Amino acid sequence: MKKFLIKSSIVFLFCLLFFRFTVISLVNDYETKLTTHLSSSNIQELKVDIFNEIKKANKKDKILHQDDAEILGYFLKKVFAELNFRQ
């Protein structure tokens, strides 16, 4: 019985260490990546980039390609119909 308890505790310890060094470290890596991507400086950079792209698009004669315009038009008609807006 004593051998069984010792072997069981060793196996449990190895399983615990294996879990700690694999799963927990992966979770910590993803957590740090998420916090860096959601930091206020990255959000501010993204906001500036989006506004710059909008300014570039406003200078063009056509913003969308014909296929994109048809797809978005059809989508917006469906959304307006569901919201009971008049077209």
C-alpha cells in the first residue's frame, strides 16, 4: 500500500508539473498578447490608421467596386427590411 501511495503521488506530481508548464504557460502567453493588442496606444494607432484610410477613400471617385457595392446594397436592404425602415 505504501508503494502505491508513493507511485501515485509521483505520478500526480508529474501530471501537475506537466499541466503547469504546458497549459498554464499557453494561457499566460495568450493573455499577454491580448493585453498588448488591447492597450490604449494600440487602439489609438488603429484609430488613426482607420481615419487615414477613410480620408484616402473620400478622395477617390468610387470607393467600392461594382461587386462590393451590389453585395453591400443587398445586405443593407435586408437590414433595413428587418428594422422596418422604408426603402
